[in-house]
Amino acid sequence: QEPSSTEAADAMADTGGEPSPPDRAVTVDHLQAAAERLEMQRGERRTSFDLLVAPFARLKDGALGRAEELLSRWTKDSSRYMFSSSTMPWLAPDGSIQWSRSRICMWKLTTSQRFEANMGVVILFNLIIIIWEADFRAQCHPGWTNEGTCPYEPDKIEWLYIVNWVLLVLYTIEASLHMFAHRCTYLQNKWNVLDFGVVCAGWFSLVAGHVMNVGFLRVFRITRLTRAFRIVLSIRELYMLLTGLASSFKAIFFGTMLLGMMLLLWSIVLVEFVHPVNASLSYDGCVRCPKGFKSVMDSSLTLFQTIIAGDSWGLIAIPVIEEDPATAVILVAIVLSVSLGVMNLILAVIVESAAEARDKDIEE
């Protein structure tokens, strides 16, 4: 038998006005169910919103990633000091700071890739000025043969003189900053030695230009061209190419020696067996052809022109072969041994040396 309303009211009065335990359980269940429904609705709305903004989020993440990559390239260490033994040389063995704060700031500035990139822009501008100077000075010939009398000398142009002074001052400031930051280790870096030599040559040419021969000073001005190599420090790919080229100089030198020996040996054979046939021929429009194999030096020059440079091999070889087919054995053998043999071998050694240098740089 269910209790009457009066009895239920008396029970609530006895419990302080609170509902009975069964009623409280029902209320909590309703609240939990409502909360779950609200959370499901929020989840559905959040899912719809995520689907809507997902493409824009991916674009944003990609743009930020590219920006961070570009920023890391500009703020990473300079290629000038990429093989430095210490990344924080201001720290003593015990971990204490042994440099002044200004020197630390200067070291971070001069070893940053952004600093090298800015100097690369200055050097590129200087290279354009040097090209313009060379073209402008070329107008002195053949009208003015005496040094100092030509009106097209770049030193006589006021704005160009000022620009060269400004550029030299910038290079001097840069070298001074490196000296202040690196002190005794400054000249241990090959790029610093190059910069120091170019700056000294520039000041010498400007200061001594009033008392010395202009032609002699032009030798020092040519050293400004070496600054163009500094541009490679701003781009890592160019730096890797330059180091590969530098590492292949040894292979190029010995390959050139081998190539010269081959040309010399074949030249002796040509003088002995081909020159008698070639001397009896008459060439129309070729003054040098009858004496192309007259001596070992002439034969070497002819082989270099026709085999190495690839200039008009048939102009002298075809008439000789037509006159005496037996000479074809010698002439074809020269092409096979020198052009297809020695030159391709030299190229393979050069490529291998450059690849080894690149792998070594990556390991270091």
C-alpha cells in the first residue's frame, strides 16, 4: 500500500525538507543525462567547426613551417665558421664566462648567416661596379696609350671614387669586427686571410695612387675580384660547389700532366709519319694547315685545337686520310685514346674527388 500525501509530507518534514533517497537518485540521473546530451551537442559542433577550418589550419601550418625554415637558414651559423671546433668559445673549461658581453655579441653577429648575406649583397654591388669600371676603362684603347692621360680612367670620376672609398670603409669595418670577436684566431680562417689581404691591397692602392704608377697599382685593384668568392658564404649550395672545386684541383693538376704527356707522345708520332704526307698537300683558305705537324710543338698545338677544344678536326685530318689512308690508324687512335680515354678518365676522377669532399663536409 502506497503512502498517502500526508504521510509523504510528514516524511519530508522528518528529513529536513529533502526528497527521499529514491527521488534524489532520479534527479541525479536526469542531470547526468542532460550533461551527456549537452556534451554530445558540443562535440558535434566542434567536429563541424574543425572540418570547416581544417584546410585553413593546414595552410597556416605550412606557411609557418616554411617561414621557420627560411628563418633558420638566415640565422644559422655562417659557412665561414661552419667547421669551428667550438660553438661557445666564450666559456672557460669550468663553465664560467671569460669574454666580455660586447665581444660575445660581436661574435654572434659576425658568425651569423644573416650577416654574411648582407655582406654578400654589398659584394655583389661591388662586383657590378668593377664590371662597369672595366668596360669604361676599355674605351682608352687604342686612342690613349699613355697611362694617366685617358679621360676614361675610373679614378677621374668623382662619384665612382667616393663609392670605392665607402665600400673599402665597409670592408674595413667588417674586418675590424671579426678581429675584435676572434682576436688571435682571426688569421686562422682562410676567408679572414682573404678579406684582410684585399683590405690591405685596397688601402695601399688608394693611398699610393698619387705617388706610384697607375699600371702597377692595377695589380692590387684586381684583388678586389676575389671578394666575389665571398658570395658563396651566403648560399650553402654555392659553398659546397666551391669546396668541391677546390678539392678537385689536385686531380685536375695531375690529369693535365697526363694529358700533356699523351699529347707530347702522339705529337712525336705525327711529326714522324703524318707530317710528310701533310706537307705535300695544298689547303685553300688555311694558312697554318700545311705546317700543322711541322714540329712537336706545332703538332701539340694542332692536337689541342682539334682534340681538346674540338675545333675543325676534319679540316686537316680528312685531307691527310684521303691522301694516305694508312694515317687514319694514327689519327683515329689519337681521338680514341685522348678524347674518349684520358679526358673522360680525368672527368671521372674530378667528380669522385668532389663527391668525397662533399661527403667529408657533411660528416664534419
